[in-house]
Amino acid sequence: MTRDDAWALVQQFTNSESLCKHMLAVEAAMVWYAQKLGEDTELFAVTGLLHDFDYESHPVVGPAGHPFWGVAYLRQHSDLPELVLEAILGHYREGGTLRVTTLARTLFAVDELVGFCTAATYVRPDRSVHNLEVSSVKKKLKDKAFAKGVNRDDIAIGLEEMTLVIPDLTLETHIEHVLEGLRSRAELLGLAGKHP
């Protein structure tokens, strides 16, 4: 499955613009990390795009819903390697799939943080990810009332697991890497800021 095939599948199953943008944003962060780590960018892009493709049609998380339904569909209708499917299953922490690959660890590490950085961008006066600073993201992470839907435990666990891939990775550098990924596609994601 190519990146374009994956995007077509996302569009087939997802009408929500915000959910589509989330998957595109996760893709952007995944590609950034793939380039940094010397990994297969197409594989990372496809995984980032598809991780939530079934969420709108099967929103109840669990064995009959997301992400299990989506992975079952992909097993039947695609030639994706098990590596990708396990990463998608692993992004749901309570599902019991261990994240043992760089692909799975990266997806889990960026997913919630991408959502948080997107929310932090939306509340900026200029709505620009280019001007969002790491210190601002860190400060907002401590504010439990901000972006309450983002699981901060998952962000912490994701960072811890990413140190198995990049031993000296800190929260600050991880946030910066995710922001760099988002900045690389800011226009597409609607995060480039207001135009005069």
C-alpha cells in the first residue's frame, strides 16, 4: 500500500475534517522521525495516516471497534506488513499489544503529543505553529484544564519508550521534533497562521 492508497482509504472512511487533519498531522510527525532515524518514510507515513482511519465508523474502542476493526479490515484488504498492523494496534495502550519496534514506539509517542500541539496552536492569537515555542507547550501540559481529552500519561509513556530508540531524548527535544514535523506541513494542516 502506498501513501496515496492510505490517504484514499482515510477519505473513504472519514468525513470529519478535524480527524483527517489529525491523521495528516501524525503522518507529518512520523515522517519527520523516520527521516531523523533513517527509517522508511513511506512506511512511517502510511502507519501515521492509517492509525485512526476506522475511528469515525467504529468509535467505540475495544475488540469490536477501534483499532481492532481497522486492523482486521487492513489484514483482509491490503498487503500491509504485520509491522504496520502491530503498530496501529499498539497505539491503543489498553489493547495489550506491546510496542517493540521503532515504528510502533514512534506512532505511540507522537499521537497524543501531535493532538496537544495542535490544540496549543489553535489557542494562539496568530494560530501559527511556526511561532509556538516548546516552553509554551510544556507549560500547557501542566495545565490539566487545557486540552482535557489528551492523555498526558500516554505522552509520558511514549517519551519513555522513545528513549529506547533515542537514548538522550528529552521532553523538550521530543516536543521540538513533533513541532518541526507539524511545521513541515503547516499549510496543509491549517496551522500556518492567519493571513492578512
